[in-house]
Amino acid sequence: MTHVAALGGTLADTIGDSARQRLVWLGLLAMPLLFPVAVPGMASAVGALCLFVAFGLCIGRSVSLPSWLARRELGVRVQMLLASMLSRTIRVLARFGRPRLLLLSNKAARVFNGMMLCVAGLSMAVPVPMVSFDNVLPALAIVLISWGLRLRDGLMLLAGYLATAAAVVSVTLFWWAGSVVVSELLTLAWI
């Protein structure tokens, strides 16, 4: 519950400086994308934050937010909404997540976990034309990896690795199918 108490007036104050704090917010922000209906542009924003957090994990220290983003003020209503969402999420995750398979979340696995989070973030950020549910698997991967790291739950991390692989395959297949459809449409247009 320290995250709820730590909500600040700016975005930088709210998400904090430590990787553990940022993983909480990344996992929370990716959760709405588990459903096929989301706010336009949200996937790109979550994907960018994911890359930011993943890079910090890989180098072993948090990367500062750009000053224009860090200084953004969060209104009282937004802070209350975030606090409510966070407390509900933590209550649910406390029932399921627990430290296990600690080898997957220890310091030696930090770079690998950062790379997996980076791949999941890239899968999220890549726009897939004409498909409304393309972000579900990358969002699932981000949620599982970020909460798995935060809770030191190796089982969640394993599921996150599998979801990341599935996300990469699905995005690749969507792009391949889209290119086939476009080439067929172009062929029909030339006939």
C-alpha cells in the first residue's frame, strides 16, 4: 500500500525512481489492454513506458523520465482513480502471487527479464492494422512479467515468458496476413 500513499502531484512523483515502483505502475497500466477495447494510443504509451522500464532493468538503474513528461501534473481525480485501481489490484494479486522459483527473479536474471520485458513492449508498440485485439497478448506478457518481478513470483514470470513468445508470434502473423491481404487487393485492383 506504500504506492497508494506515494501518489504525488506530478507523474515523476507518482511512478517513483525505483524499478520496483515502476513495475507496479507498468503492470497496472497494461491491465486495461487485456480487453480488446481500449483508449486509442494507449498501447503505444504503455509500450513506450515498458521499453523505458526494461532499459532500466537491463542497465541496473532507473532511467529518468524526460522532463516534459516528469513535470506533468496529475489531478486529484486521476490520483483517486489510480489509488482505487491500485488497491483493488494489490488485493487480488496478494491472493495469487507469492515468492516462488526465486532463481527467475534474482539479480542474475535481471538482464534476461529486462530483455523479455523489452520484447513484450515492442510487441505492444508495433501497430497492427485492421485488428482490434492485437494488444491482448503483449499486455498479458507485460502484466505477468512486471507483477512477477515485483512479487518475485517465478511462476508468473514463466507465464510471462510464454505470453511474450506468443505475442511475438501473433504480431508477426498479423503483419504477414495483412501483407498477404494487401498484396491480393493490389493484384485485384490491377486486373
